[in-house]
Amino acid sequence: MGIFDEAFDDRGRTREAYGPVLDRLADSDLDHAVRSVRRRLGEDGCCFGRGEDAEPFRVDVVPRILTADEWEPLAAGLEQRVRALDAFVADAYGERRIVREGIMPERVLTGAEHYEPELAGLPPSRVRVALAGLDVIRDEDGTFRVLEDNLRTPSGLAYALAAREAVEPVAGDGALPIEEPTAALLGRVLRAAAPGGREDPRIVLLTDGPTNTAYWEHERLAELLGIELTTLDDLRAEAVDVVYRRTDDDTLRAAAGELTRVGRALLPALRAGTLACVNGLGNGAADDKLVHAYVEDMIRLYLGEEPTVRSVATYDLTRTGCLEEVLDRLGEMVVKPRAAYGGEGVFIGPTADDAERDRVAAAVQEEPEAWIAQETVWFSRHPTVIDGELAPRHVDLRAFVMFDGERAEAVPGGLSRVAFDEGELVVNSSQGGGAKDTWVLPS
């Protein structure tokens, strides 16, 4: 099994982009460097949660480095993808052309947990997917592929800034700037979302408050953007033009059919066309894991283009013959609950035991529409400090793309996520993973 290494070629030679960083770290005390990064993050209060439940944000000291030749085509492909996803959300609550033309089965759209048909009657939005967080891996051949699309409340922007601030003094400079582009891009898309094209809209960041595990990020982004941080208790939606929603509550209606708190707060102004919500309620229809299987078709349908960055092959288990094929190859596949996130419930066939395989086989046979399967990709490894020494660990990339309705633009680099356990493929921080500062070198 070949696994692409980000820092070393197949002969074990250091890739040119990594030479200066690895040389500098080779002359340093890595344990001291780890403590330095940890101390800087602690001074900034960078964490998940609050009080006794707070968990530190873990950042490795070895940055991930992408050259301009690597980043530019990747960024262009992700920007293409977000434009198509925005068109899909508009279509899903509009004409549903993708269903009418037989490209996506209706059951896929209507079966998405976060599809909200009631939103079809609202005034059209200038932009649906203003901010996307796309999870990107590099496969065994070194090719970038999109593993998941996150379009509801993608997190990580402020954590990417924190990683840069903590790692740069240890590993050295050399990357494209990230704070200024992040603030400028996010500010631009929030202003562009304002109904009626208002030139100086009132924008607020809506948070659950300190109970939200990412509240530190909410505070940092509101400060960076110079906008008010507010909760549902204090929000007066009729007096606001744009709500940048970062609440855990991200649906219009609860499972029993009643309006959620955020639905009650936003729906009257949304119906009146006086308020824009970024990202909009109902966007979860587009980051559904089964809908992910159809994103390349969306690019062809809505943009008339071929996708330049492909998805990891994803299987709809309700298609004729697909379930049987996946069950036959279960030991080779990754199986995920369609509606889960954060790495919850992920089954990785090559590392599972017989009991796990039997359990998952029974679950997908009982309810195939609730699961998706993907080809296992042994995504790339990166040198990471483990017990004071460098060791290879798997990484992915949370890439951020902003869209203002006309132009999509990727934030340079984004945030790489790393699994600290040897051989582990689940990199989510909620599952014990951490992060890496991610550099894009100037061309």
C-alpha cells in the first residue's frame, strides 16, 4: 500500500518546499517547540468549550506546506465546486431541475435530513453558500480529492489564524498571509448577502454563547470583522440585514415539526425578504453525505464544466446492485451514517474486526438509505511531533471557500487536520485529532 508523504518523496528525499522548515526544526528542541506553541495558544485562550469543559486546541509544530503550483489548481477546483453547490441549493428550493432531468433521484433530495421544503416559498437569496468548508484529502497518487462538503456552519477559520500565530515563530516565515485575506473575504461575502444590495448593511454574528464549543472562534471572528456578537435572546432580526449564524441549532423545524428557536427568531424577517442568513437554513441539503455523490454532476449541470477536483468515490446504497457490491467489499470500504458529522460512526473496513463488520453489514441492510459508502483512501502522511520526535501521521485539509454570488475565492491554505495516533484516519478534533498550520508559498 503506497501512501503519499507530504514532506518526503518516494526515495525518502526531502521535498524542496520543506527543506528550510525541517532544517530549522532539526536544530531545535522539539519538546520545547511544542510547549511554545501550546503556551501561545493558551495565552490566546484558544480552546473548544468553556470553563471546566474546555479542551485545548492542539496544533502540531510542523506546518503543512503547499507550493503555488499545488495550491492554485486546487483552489480553482474548489471554487468551481462551491459555485455549483450554491446553484444546487437555489435549485433545490426552486425548480428542482436536477430532479426533473433525472440527474438526482428525488428520494436523495427529500431524504436529506436538513432539507427544508418550507424554505422554497421564501424570497430568493443573492447567495446561498457564502462560506464552505471542504474536507480535502490527497490520495496514494498525490491527487487531491474532496471527501466531504460542509455548508451549514463550517468551523475552523479562526483556529487557522491561531495556528499560524502560534507556529510561525517556531517554524519560520514563508507563507502567504492568512489573517487579512480571511477578514476581507468573509466581510465581502457577508455584505454581498444583504437583501436589496444594501451598501452598508448591519451584520451580526449569531452565537449560542459560551455553551457553544466553538465560542472562542465566534468571539475572534466578530472582533476580526468588527461586527456585533449576539445571542438569540438579544437578537432583533427586524433591525438586522445579515445574520452570520454560528448556532448549533441549524434547522427551521425540529423533528416533531415545531419551529426551532432559530427558526422562530429568523423566519418572519426571512419571509419578509428583509434579512439574509449566512449560511442559510436549509443549506444542509447540500452537505448531506449522500448528496455528495452527485456534486460532480452538479458541476456539469449548472456550470457546463467538467469538475477539475474530483470527489472521493461515494456510493448510493439504494441504487440497484450497489448494496450487494458494497457488502461484498465491506472489508475494503469506508461506511458512514448519512446524517452524522465530526467523524461520528465512521466504519473503516480495512482496520475493522469481524464483529464491527457484522454490525455494520446488519445496519446497512436494515436501513440502506441511512448510510453511504466510500472507497477507502489512505490519505497522505505528514511529519508530526510525537513524544519529542518526528513521525508520519495522516492529514487532511479543511479548505475554506467564500462566495459572494459572483466570485468564489479560497482562503490561502486553510487548516490541515492531523490524527495523532499511528495509522488513524479520523482526524477530527472531536475524535482526538489536532491541526497543522498550512502554508501556501508565493509563486
